[in-house]
Amino acid sequence: MIGYGVDVDVPKGKWNTLRVEFKASLFTVFFNGKKLFEVEDDTFKEAGAVGVWTKADSVTLFDDFVFGTK
């Protein structure tokens, strides 16, 4: 584990991959195939919806957004 809230250089002008795996309250975050961090959070205990968020000063496109079980 690297840590929660890590600083990562995001290459400009190319597609990148962000993946989050969930198992109960454990979230594992990957960027371009590299594991960045794991964190436990039991804020939302029931199944629900998914969404994406980006900062106002960034240019972000989401393509091939999928969710579901393995």
C-alpha cells in the first residue's frame, strides 16, 4: 500500500485508466494498472448508485465507464 490521497502525475494528452475495486468496506484504487492505495470506509452500507467527480479546474472525459460484479 502506498497511502491514501496520494499525489500522482497524470500524463497530459493521453488516455489513463482509473480502477476501483470494492469488497465490503475495503476500496482498492489503481491508476494505469498500478495499485495506489487501499482504504476502509463503511459510510454507505447498502447497495446503491455509482458516480464520478472531477475538480472544476480540470478537463476530464470518461469513456468505457462500467461497473458490476466480476
